[in-house]
Amino acid sequence: MHEVGIMQSALDAIRQQAVKHGATRVSRIVLRIGTLAGVDLDALRFAYEALAPGGPADGAVLEIESVPARARCASCHAEFGAGRGFIFQCPHCGDYSGDIRAGRELGIARLEFP
């Protein structure tokens, strides 16, 4: 379950940001996670609940913004929504593309301090 490692890294970064801003607590955490990032959101939330107590994120509201996958067609230059996988078929011209423009995101979008 790599979500534990992902959350531990996020909490380490959150701790650093709290220190940088002179805060002892974080009230809200917003993560941006792409649909192609390979992250199980339930497992990530479970990891947060297990790892956050005792740190600056203890009791903070965790929000997860899902970023849908988007690809770009090299032939007609159209951007389109993409499903799972690594090769996508353009709905406009039918050509195949592996040019993924969004959906792999994995990071902290915003932190709020009380």
C-alpha cells in the first residue's frame, strides 16, 4: 500500500510549511490527485487518519481534488478527456495519442492555517 508512503511524504511537507509560516496547526489540507496517478483515495484517507495524529495536521480537514485525465492529439491538436491506460484514441479524428496533458498530478494544492 504505497498510499502510506505518499501520505507520510505529504505530512512531512505540511510540517515544513507549518514551520515556515510559524504555525503549529493546519486547519485544511487540499490535495490534487490525477485519475491516472494510481492512488487509491480510500487508502490515502485511511493513511491520513493513521499518520496525522500528534502532528500539525492532526484534526485538519482533508480535501482531495480529483484531476481528470486529458490527452492531446498530435494529428489534429485537439485536447480530449481520456480514460485509463496510456494510449488514447482521439474522438475527433480517430488517431491514437500517448500525449497525456493532465491526470498524473499528485501534490498539495493548498494549506490553510488557523
